[in-house]
Amino acid sequence: MNDPTPTEQPATDSKPLPSPLRSSLGGLIASGMAIALYRVTGAISQNFAQKPLHSDNALVVKISIAVRTLVVGLSTLAAFIFAIVAVALVALAIQAAIQQFKQRPSI
């Protein structure tokens, strides 16, 4: 039905690597966002620490603690995801630069 005929060649998924400049720029942007999110996380946790909960109801206190933990945890997760992406993009830039250097014709 969808079998390729002998004259057809199956498509390959090998795409060339992006340029080192493009990967480096992406890594720079991702690291900037990671630093910004890390600072926002610190500000959020400082704000939560400065404003204690004022309630005698145990359920309200437990829910408030859970929400505060969730907010700080998600902010921290986002910061470290951007940090990992930044490291990966810098590694990709290094790999692309090495491959470009190897593909240069010898003089």
C-alpha cells in the first residue's frame, strides 16, 4: 500500500546543526531568563517569609502552606529548566563549531 518503490529513496531525518552563533545566542537568552527567574524565586520566598500566616484554622494554614510551597516550587522549576536549556544550547554551539571546523577543506 505505502511501500516505497525501488526507485524511491526513503527520506532521511538528518538535519544540519544550527550555526554556533545561533545556538550561543539562544543559550545567552535562556541563561538570562534563568537568572531572572531565579531572582524572582528569591523575591517570592522572601516575601512569603516576611508575611506570616495569621489564622487559627488548621485547614487554612495547611492550604496556605501548600499554595506557598507550590508557587515557590514552580518558580524554582522554571528557573532550573531554563538553566538546563542554556547549558544544552551552549553545548550544541560547541558541537556545531567543532563539526564546522572538521568540515573545512585542508589547505
